[in-house]
Amino acid sequence: MLTDEKQRHPFLQGLSKHRGAPPTVVVIFGASGDLTARKLAPAIYNLSLDNLLPPEFHLIGYGRKEMADDAFRRAVAESVGTFSRREFNSDIWERVGRNTVYHHGGYDERPAFDRLRERIDVIEKDLGREVQALFYISTPPSVFKPILENLGASGLARRHQHTPFASKVVIEKPFGSDLDSARDLNRVITQQFEERQVYRIDHYLGKETVQDLLVQRFANTIFEPLWNRRYVECVQITVAEDLGVGSRGGYYEQSGAMRDMVQNHTMQLLSLIAMEPPVSLDPEGIRDEKVKLLKAIQPVSVDESKPDVVRAQYTEGLVGGRKVPGYVDEDGVADDSSTETYTALRLNINNWRWAGVPFYMRSGKRMARRVSEIAVQFKRPPGILFSDAERFDLASNTMVIQIQPDEGTTLLLNSKIPGLETRTQPVKMHFRYRTTYGSNTPEAYERLILDAMVGDSTLFIRGDETEASWRLITPILESWRNLGRRGMEGYVAGSWGPLASERLLWDNRHEWRRAGP
Ligand SMILES: NC(=O)c1ccc[n+]([C@@H]2O[C@H](COP(=O)([O-])OP(=O)(O)OC[C@H]3O[C@@H](n4cnc5c(N)ncnc54)[C@H](OP(=O)(O)O)[C@@H]3O)[C@@H](O)[C@H]2O)c1
């Protein structure tokens, strides 16, 4: 049955493609850091556990810190033990551990890159066959450029170029801090690498539910006919965290909710939920459609009399019964900070499918609950048969795709309450990953590292996509910079955001849904 289905559906064929990667050396820049410990090392271990690493797999940790190979191996094994979603098994780890070494060097130190090249050449010579090098840049963005330049100058970027063993580079977020810096970074990258060698990470794209967006939309016939301005009332995207900035106040001051969450994660969710069907599941087919969608978004009004965007900072409040400080009282945050911890936007998409349908997006810290979801709210039926509000409690049909936590999809329907009288109430149909597939699904970084190794860039951001997103966001950031703190709203920690964000929806007689299952 499944085989027949796969033959009929090109999408399903695409999803089951062969995942074999060529012999690979993964070099992690910033290997002593937090991301390597919490995500990258556990992801590599879990790929090994699932036999998805090539048999000839080598790992080189690169960093400024002095460290012996053994010490690095122990540190990586310890991180796996602490953070892996599955139990640490020393035999499985040994497959990776025996080929794991540490390379000491600065990020702007050319000779260290020359030595790295020699090291990779030795691995290749010992193996007696070609090896691809995958460079994972997991450092703070301040050193992205020197690393890229040295990969170019040392010849590492062009190793085996135009062959299946061409070098690849994975770049962590944030990708620039505005349109100019993103363009500048793209320029440096394309001086050293061809676009098909480049993998810009947005780890949201590695999440199962985000990948499932394409399957739910295009492998089912019941939704797509309704997915347009005739049937959809509005779309609401929420990426909410309940945590505050904690000890990272200094870092967050340079970032804010718009840069940290909206420019990347929420814009990715928006483009996947709203884009046109791609001609195929090929990376370029999907990424072309995402870029087209981003380009169709109308510029956001920052006019103070009728803005399409709101920003706010959390104030002191209660979270989980515990009193928490306001943003400006957090460590590392200036008393007169103008960094937003919350933002909400109202967007219009100027294309045939979506003209007139508002897309609302919000993201914030210290909100009522940690939840990321997309809610597609359909139009109400004409009020002819069930107009008596006393008896008929009707809700708009809404499809809610919950990205995290408790991944799944919920459909909100209206139903008759059993009884002799006709009364109605909204009910929910749930599909939960946990109950259908069990809870141990791969982490985003497993999928992304594997995809980069096999050369599938579908779940990575193309250069023009980063720029299209920044083109929309940068004028908002510039206007905020000019305003300083003027117009900055407040919201109580543990709430759903400021009143001003409700007002964004009132013009259209909409209201934010209470996000969550
Ligand atoms: N941590 C996360 O959960 C997370 C999530 C999403 C994205 N990211 C992104 O992933 C990248 C790495 O994050 P991370 O949390 O692992 O960073 P990190 O721990 O602050 O830094 C990683 C490594 O980079 C080197 N480094 C730190 N500060 C540096 C500086 N000012 N100049 C040069 N080198 C420096 C250090 O290694 P050496 O001193 O040994 O060279 C450090 O161990 C960042 O771009 C971040 O935005 C992280």
C-alpha cells in the first residue's frame, strides 16, 4: 500500500530518499562552546546510533582554547552523556570517538587553517579515497567572517570543488543583524564558496512539525482547496517563551525579539504556511517559493498613528507562582534599555491567494506559556441556521499546527451537544506526534547535520531568502532605533503581551487566540 502511495506521490518519494553520505570530516569551529555540547555532539552521536554516519567519519574540534585530543574526546563524550535524547552507549560512541581530534588555532590565524588542511589531507591519504570536508561554524557571529576568509585563503573552501566531495560550510544564526550586514556576509561567503556549498541554519526547519507543514499542506487534498482568501479569515503565528533572559541579558540587549526570533523562525513558519505549492521537493523548488512569498509581503507600516507593529518589554510579574524581575532589572540590561522582549506584527501578503487576509505574528519572552504554533482561522459560515447566540456557541474553524512543545495538529470544529435540545459547542480533534509516533523523534540538529552531509539544502536558508526577510524587518528596526524608548509598551511577566498587541487585531475584529493545545 505504502509503495503504491509513494509511486503516486512525488512528495513521499522525496521524503524517503537514500541518505548515504560520502566519507566525511566534520570540523566544528567553536567546539568548546555551548551549542556543540548541547546539540551538535549529541546529534552526531544519535546519527551514529542510527547508522546514519558514513563508515569513514572523522570529527575535528577547532578552537582557541588549548586542549589535548583526549581531553576533547572526553568532553564530547560527557556532553553526549548529559544531553543526548537517548542513553549513552560507549560502544556506539567509540565509533565516533576513535576518529575525534582537537585542532588548536585562532579564527583569524591563517597558518592554523593551513595546518587544518594538511590534517584533512592526511586523513584522506590514509583512507585512500576522497573525503568531503564539512565546516560547521558554531562561534559567535563576530568571527564568522575571518573563518570564512581563512577557509578561502587556505584552499579549504575549494577542496574537490565541482565533485561530489566538494567542501560544505554550515553557518549558525544570527545571519547578520540587518539587511546591510546580511548582504555583507553573503558577499564574503560567495567570494569563497558557491551557493550550493553553503548551509545557513535555522534550526526551526529541522523540527519534525515544521517539515510536516509541507506534507500536511500538499499530501492531503482536504486543506489546499481552502488555503486562500476565500476561506481563510486570518493566520496567527505565535513563538512564545516563558523564560526571561536569565544570565544572557548582555547578549540579548544587542538582539531583541525581532532579530532573535521573528526575522528567522517566525518568517520561516510564515513562508512555509503561505507559499505556493513548489514544482518539486527539490531544494530550489521549495526555496524559490519561499522567496517569492517573502517578496510579496507588503512593507510594514511604522507610522506612529497606525503602526502594523508593536514592541514591548516585560515588567515584574509572577511566573509559575514565583516572582520574577522586569527586563530592565535583569543582569546586564541597561535601566533605559530600548531592546524589545516582545513584538507583534500585522502583515499583508500582496498575491492572488492571500490578498486581504491578515497574517499576525508575535514572539516574546516571559509570556504565559512556552508554545510555538501556527493557527489558520477559517471564515465563519453565514449566520442563517445557527444565529441564536444563547443556544449556539460557535467558534471559527481553526487548524492549529503546534510546533513545540507537544507537537501535533488540532482542528477546531463545532458540534452538537448530545441531548434533546439542539445546542452547540466548539470541540477539538487532536493529532499528537507523541501518541501516534512515540516521543523519541530525532532532534532538529540530527536532521540538519545529516542533510548537510548528504548535500540536501532544502531545510537551509538560501542567501536571497535571508536578504528578503531582512529587507522587511530592517526598516522597523531603524524606526525603533530613531524612536529610542518612545512607543515601548510594557507587559506583565507571565501574560500574553501588551494591550497594544490586541489593538493590532481589533481593526479587523480579530483577537489573539489563547495559544496552546
Ligand atoms: N547555544 C545555543 O543553544 C544556540 C542556539 C542557536 C544558535 N546558536 C548559535 O550558535 C553559535 C555558537 O553558539 P554557542 O552558544 O556555542 O556560543 P559560545 O559558547 O559563546 O561560543 C562558542 C565558542 O566560540 C569561541 N568564542 C566565544 N566567544 C568568542 C569571541 N568573542 N571571539 C572568538 N571566539 C569566541 C569559544 O571557543 P574558543 O575560545 O575555544 O575558541 C566558544 O567556546 C552562535 O552563533 C549562536 O548564536 C547557539
